[in-house]
Amino acid sequence: ASPSTEITLLIRRGYAERGRFRYRYRGVDVRALRAPLIWGVDTLIHTFWALVYARAALAPDLVHLHGIGPGFFAPFAKLLGFAT
């Protein structure tokens, strides 16, 4: 038997459906985290906060950083002990 896989997606609240901060979509646990509405900075702050949140609340086996901006935090993710 194969182990079950749980996927949690951390997104910025601006990308979530209005008023929905935690829900399931096609078997994926979606959690919307706050991020400042400052163009050019929101991605960096959200990525940092999402990694800290993941370490404190989720203890994931793997972290996927999608894009160049979030990829900047790959060394920080590894410092937190995540496989990236």
C-alpha cells in the first residue's frame, strides 16, 4: 500500500475566494495567509511568512517555491530543514 499524500497550499488572501481563508479544492487543503498590499514586496513578505508558518504549523515533507521571487527564499527554506 502506498502512503497517503496530503497537500497544503499556502496562498495570499488576495488570491482566495472572498471571505474564504481555509477550504478544500479538489482534495488540496488551501490556506490563505495575509500579505501586505504593497506591489513588489507582497510576494517576498508572503513567502517568508508562509515558510515560517509551514515550519510552526505544518511540518511539511517538501516545500515548493514557485517563481523567481519566492525562489529567493530557497536557502532560508533549507535552513528551516525543508526539502525544496
